[in-house]
Amino acid sequence: MKYFTKEWYETCQNANWHLNMSVSKNAEEFSEEYYKDLYTRRRRAFVKEQKDAAEVQGEAFSKAKTEVAFMNQHEEMVKRMEASIPETILAEVADTRVLALDIATKEVRQKLKAWCEQNAKAADEMIKAYDGLALEESLHDSMLKTMEMKAETLTFKLECSAVKKVVFKNYKMLEQGGYILGATWLNQEVYEAEGGKEYHILLMKKDGKLAYLTVFAEEIKFVK
């Protein structure tokens, strides 16, 4: 991968922190009481949203499981912010947990917005710079459900896509980033190669880690 790398994906992820961020003077000072109240309100809204969605789809709903899911998402967001946002910005944040619930001071939001816009510009420039081939079908956000390796074909059965299977014919596996079943197809680069094409694929595995899959094939087939 030369363009749509793991670093490029992280840059994309760091382009949107400010979008839902609201400004409040309550974010100026650390307050456990304010954090707990904000957390409770955000959790209540999340539970209602998930319950309404489950009712529309006719699915079972568990308030307890949904609250645990919200807690896990919140904790993960705090970790991601602390790992991604520059120290110069975090130094002005009284409580990262409050920031992870989309509340910031005016000054922090302004600086966060400027940093996010820089990331968005960098990510967009990389997209424009890509000089490879386009894939005939969009497999973005498809999940790799199964993988079947035979002498002449490599077949992935997909979920969440109009394409049910993608088949690489007369292939050679050039790189595989560990166990990839259940991974999500994020993006790809395609290049001409002697006798066929090389497909460089960026995946997100079930554990949230990014991985590369690189395959040479004389031909690719999409089964709908």
C-alpha cells in the first residue's frame, strides 16, 4: 500500500472529532458530578435510540446489554482521543471523559476543529494522488465471512455488500496480516502487474486492528 495505508486511515478517523462537539463552560473545570450527570444523560439517549431501532426491526432488546455497550464505546473513545489528539490540545482539556461525550470549551473546540481540518485535507490529497486502477465493484464495508483457498482460486464470501463473493483466479498470496475472517474491507489499491494485477487491500479486523491483504491474480470475478 502506498496511498490508502493504515496511517491514511487513522488520518481519516482524525478528521471528524469536532463535528458533534458542543461548547459548554462546564468543560472548563474538572467536575466528577458534572461528568456523571452528562454520562447518565448520554447513556439514556443511547438506550432510547437503540430500543426504538430494535422495535422498528422487530428485534429483541436488552437495556442492560445496551448500557454495557455504551460504557464500552465511551471507554474506547476516551482511549482513542488520548492516543490521537495532540498533547498541545489535550493539555487544555480538564476531563477527557467529558470531551469524549462531545463537550468542550470554545477554545478547545476551535483548536480541535483546525487540527481535524488539517487531517481532512491531508486524507483528501492522498485520495487525489492515487494513480492506480479502480475496482469494478465497491466492496467498501464488506465483511469477509469465509475464505476458500484452492490451487487456482481464492474465494471470499462477503456480507453487507451487493457482491456475495469475490474470486481471485490464478492467484498468489503476497501478504496476509494474520487471521482476517470477520474483517471489514476498508479500501484498496489496484495495479497492473506482469500477467495480471496486484490487489492491495486495507482491512479492519474484528479486534479493531488494521491489516493488509495483498493478492496477485490473473483475473478477478464478482458474484452477486
